Amino acid sequence: RLIRRQRQMCIRDRPIREQEVIFQIPYFGFRIPKGSSVDITAVPYFFNASTFGALRFDWNVEDARKSGETTQNIITLNIEKSQSLRGSYIPVQVTVINTESMAERAENRINLLIQ
């Protein structure tokens, strides 16, 4: 008895990742000493942009807009030395938009703890 096997074509699904943005902060655990100046860097991943300049960054600190859409992926915060800030949180949010494809966007938000 002859058994015929048909060769099946398999198409492998490639994993598709959503765009994302992560923060790089030079302090462990997002704990920032009061009286310091800190650079926060937004690092975008999985954007289909021809150049980094095609990405726009919109920064919000304490729910107030700190910049319009800009090409700067770094924001500098100057933390006051005020004793009343100790133990409080400062929310920081960034939205990244690909100007070449408006459907590509990512957002992230963190809370910085002032020590």
C-alpha cells in the first residue's frame, strides 16, 4: 500500500512587537536625592523610522507639559533642596511619536521618589 504525504508549507509567524519606550535614569530604583540635577533619557524601541530625528518626544512632569513635541529624548530635572519634598513622588511621562507613521507611538510613565 502506497501512502502519499503531501508537503505542507508552513509560514512561521514572526513575533511583532509593539513600540515601547523605556527610561534610563542614573539612580537606582528611581530614587532621586533632593538638591540634585538628573538627566532622564527616553529610549524608544521597535519604531520603524528612517532616522532618529523622525521621532518626536512629548514630556510631562507633575502632569504639566514640559515641552512641545521635540526631537530631544533627554530631559533635565532640577530637584529642590526643600525638606517638604522628602518622601514625595514626581510623576514623569513621555510620549514618543513617529512622524513618518503616526500610528507608531509609545508612552511610559514613572514616579520618581525624592529622598
